[in-house]
Amino acid sequence: MEKSKDPDLRDCVVKLRDDHEVEHCVRLRATSVYEAALRGLARLQKVGWESDGSQVRTVVVEIYEEPTTHTVNVKKMLDWLKQPGKSPYDETRKQKLRPLAK
């Protein structure tokens, strides 16, 4: 799939099952679920799948994003957990995490 400079574009797979129980699937890039569904239907029609859309009840849109990687300094994280939270929200987060550190 060709990469674009648009940061909102996501890799998607659009799938549908026709009235003969045949699954059709295309990969594409889109900025929203609806855009992916519409582009997927259009792409399937270009390769020979025929329908006016009335026979298809649903399409499945799978969206794939690049993983996000974080490097965590374990000592700093554990030290941070030992300190009281700076706000009620921060303290609530820490209270949820502290049992995981034991």
C-alpha cells in the first residue's frame, strides 16, 4: 500500500460477505470508517463485484495503525509511584498502578 504524507490516513481492510456467502476483502487507506467503507465498496465494484448496495447489510472495516513505542526507565517509574500524586487524578492513577508494582 502506498504511503501518503497525510497523517490522518490509516491502513484499512474492508470486508463484506455477499449473498452467496463469499467474503470479499480489499486493503486501502482512509481517514475515517465511513470513507474506508465507501472506498472499499467502490474498489470491489471496480474488480467485478456487482451490487447496488441493497443486498449488503454490513461491511467490516479493520483499521491498522503503527505501533507506539515507549521506553520506560523502571527506577524512575517506581520512584514516581512511591511519591504522592500532585492532583486527585494523579493520585487515583497511582493507586491503580501501585498493586501492579508488587
